[in-house]
Amino acid sequence: MGNALQDQLLKAGLVDKKKTDKVQKAKRKKQKMARKGQAAEVNQATLNAQREKARQIERDRELNRQRQEAARQKALTAQIRQLIEMNRLQEWRGDIAYSFTDGSRIKRIHVGEKIQQQLSNGRLAIARLDDQYEPIASRVAEKIATRDPGCVIINDEPVPVSNDDDPYAEFKVPDDLMW
């Protein structure tokens, strides 16, 4: 049983027998797949492909976020390095050992008398640059601490002493006392 339009086109010579057979074969295949439920499998395959594409987009977004975070952290580290290098004291080394704690370890740098007094008074702070310690101004240390508190090792605030409550006010501690 042929299709009337196909028969007419075949008689007119507009199509040949191979093309009509090919079209009928495709039509039968489609009907057979629909009966067996394979059309649902095709839909399931497209759904799986869409899900996989959505997962890939989410992974790409996460990777981009991680790259942006790494770039931000790298820029922050460069800013801290620049602040320390531009504001560190030039001639601070001396004969007086100044001890401080870095985490749970006690570290020691040798500074001059003037630098030691400024460190004790809170005018100077100590910042870590790679594996070295550099004395810097306390206002610069505050800027660095806002970016990364772990880089500033010691930044003592000068503590105002109230003479009214201090029972040892009459006993002065010598400036050259070392422990």
C-alpha cells in the first residue's frame, strides 16, 4: 500500500524508487521505536546531556571563583610585600637583643638603642617578610594587619600608666634593664 503523493511523484519522475524506499524505511523505524519505548530513551539521553552540561557549567564557575580568589590573594601578598619593603627602617641593626614571640617560638633580633626604645614604646612594630623580621612604623603595621594579621608579629600599643592606682609608682625601672 503506497502513499498517493509518493506514487504521483514517482510516476512524474521527480523522485526515484530509492528515495521513496528510504523515506518509508525511516518512517517505519520511527514507528517501531515509538512502540518499543525507545523514544523515551532518546528523551532520557537528552536530559542526561543537559544535566551534564549544567554540571560542567557549575564546575567552570567554581574554577573561575577559585582562580579569582587566588589572584586576589596574590595581589594582597604583593601589596603587603610592597608596604613592608617601602616602609622598613634602613639602619636598624645594633647590639641590643630584642626578644619577641612569633606564634609559640621566641625570636630575637639585634637592634640599636633608639629602635629598642621605639619598639618598647609602641611607635615601631615588627613585621615578617618571608623568613626575616623587619621593624616598621606602627601606622604601617596597622595597614598591613588589615590585609593580613599574620604578617605583623608585634605591634604594641603604648599603655597609659595611671599613677593613682600603681603601688610601685615611686620605684622606677631602669631603661637599661635586660632580661
